[in-house]
Amino acid sequence: MARPLTFWFEFASPYSYLSAMRIDAVAEAAGVKVTWRPFLLGPIFKAQGWDTSPFSIYPAKGQNMWRDIERRAEKYAVPFKRPDLSRAGAFPQNSVLAARAAIACLSEPWGPEFCRRVFRAAFEKDLDISQPDVIADCVEAAGGVDRIYMHMAYSHTQKVALREHTDHAQRLGIYGAPSFTVDSELFWGDDRLEDALEWALRD
Amino acid sequence: MARPLTFWFEFASPYSYLSAMRIDAVAEAAGVKVTWRPFLLGPIFKAQGWDTSPFSIYPAKGQNMWRDIERRAEKYAVPFKRPDLSRAGAFPQNSVLAARAAIACLSEPWGPEFCRRVFRAAFEKDLDISQPDVIADCVEAAGGVDRIYMHMAYSHTQKVALREHTDHAQRLGIYGAPSFTVDSELFWGDDRLEDALEWALRD
């Protein structure tokens, strides 16, 4: 019997996008149950002394990251559009509203579809996911009633839940996104998804 | 006709070790010619404001890195022993002498075997590769006359060549090890070796 896997993701993270677009298919093929778990990298990066993404802090790393994402997206047949970095807040995007909405939506069966819609808004269409109307459109497209879930996104419950997810991630030793956990075993990076699934299938 | 691939490695890097132990086999199977190219990460990290490995600077990242290396080594059936981090200089090791010796040895057909011996000394046996006798043993084991190549390792020519390799890596936008280049296309990380080989085979 396969152990369940938790998928820790951040809506501002392009590698999380790659995982989000493929995880349900590969996990289903492997027979592994996946829990989608949004969190924020900002507070975790801040604890490491970074005030933004390492891809922004280290230019050589950042430049190759975008190229790597393009190559990987092509490999997975996932559409990808580089964000227009001249736009303020284009990268990393402010993902707080999206993550709070996701926590509300993930109690519904269409939660993962909502998350994929948000990721596609960010990395296929280069939309500003800090905008409520962008998030509301994703709720509708995924099959929810936008007024209900947008109301929940702004509620205290979701705010607290997101903080708890982020604290939990930090306690597990998570330092980047996406990450995958199976019991206490931690895997970092979209390129470790297959390893994490294999781990879940071990005795 | 496959384009040649350059394998940029650093003897202090555990992920470079994983690539070194498997690159000749996978590249030969793919029909891709590989050039082994040692360089130093120290000056490149310094230019980014780091005085040591990011795995030492960021504890959560470092802790998971060792675990990830163990899992990957098992997957590739490569022996691996975590360095005893209580020993001064255990990680990252000073790899200057090893890299200078490698440049001399890589003009011989047994050069890659010398490099693998050094990597195994570091990551299979946890030996101090800054020690001349450790490097001399690797020369002998690979099929060279240790006196000759140790003499070359200390020569001005090798010192200059290593600096040039490192400058070249930096100009190419390399920021970590291992890296793979095919013409101007740059791939970072042991987990991108297969992608780099596929790239080399593209028209």
C-alpha cells in the first residue's frame, strides 16, 4: 500500500508550476494519493536572510533558471511564457491572496484544478495573481462560485491556516518549492517528484 | 552527428561526484563525446557574496542535500560516505591541488579515471584531498607516474590553466557544479545530465 505524498507548493514558484501541471497524472499512474499544500516561501527565505527569490538575488542563477524552465516545460509539453520582468512585482509575484484562496478551494474536489488555473494565469498568461479578479476568474473556471471563495480567501481562518502551513513547512526543514514529503522524508524540486513517488511506494 | 558536451566539475562538490561516476557510461551509450573540465567554485561563490558552499551557509538546504545525495547515490549504485563534518576542512574540501593535478592528467587517456579516483577518495572514503599523498595515490591508481604528475600539479602552467578554466566557467554563466555545456547551452546539476545529452543529440 503506497503511503500518501504531500505536495508543498508556492504560487510564485515556476518549478511549482511544472509540478502542479503534472503531479495528479503521474501520482495517479503510480497509485499514490496526493495532498496539495500551499505555503509561502517569503517568510522562509527571510529567515535565511533573503529579501526576495534567490533567482533574483543571484543573476547568473536566475538567468539559467528561466532557460531551464523553458526547456523543462517543452519536455513536459506544458505551455510557458516568461514573465515580463520590467513590470513591477512580476517576479516573484505576491502570492498571498492566491494561497489563502487555495486553502479554501482545496476542501473541494476541484481544488487542484483551481490551483492549476492560478499557476497557468501566472506562468502561461503572465497575469498578476495578486489581483482579486484574476483569482475570482480561476475559482469560476475551476467550478466554484467566486463570491463564496473570495469571501473565504479574505477571512481570518484562511489567513491563520496559511501561516500554519508555512510554519509547518519550516519545521519540516522545507527551504524551497516545490517540495514533497512522504512521512518525514523530504524531497526538494520538481525534478525529485519521481523519486518521491518511488519512495511512497517503498515498503 | 552529436555535438560534444563539456562536463564542468569541482572536486569538492558531491553532485559533481555523482556525475563523474556515471557520465562516461551514459555519454558513450548516447554517442556523445565528453570533455572533462575541472574548475573552482570558490571564486564564483565569492563573486556572489558567499565565503563557502551554500550548503554550509543555509543549514536546512545543507541537511537535505546530504540526504538527497545518499538517495541518489543509492539509485545510481554509487558508494557514498557522508564526510565527518566535525573535521576541519571536511566540507567543502580544498580542491585546488586536485584540480591542478587533474588538468595535467586529463591530457592522458586515463585522466577521467584519475578524476574518479579523487572523487572516490573524497566521497567514498572521506579522505583529505588537499593532501599531496592522497592525490599521488590517485595518479598511481589511474595508471600514471605520480612523481611526474605531482610535479606538473605544482607548476605555473597548471595554476594558470585552472584560473583560466574558472574564468571561462564564469563567463559562460556557470554558478554551480556540476554544469554541462553544449555550444552555448548551459545545464546545471547532476539531474540535468540526461537533458544535456539529449540536447547534444538534437539537430
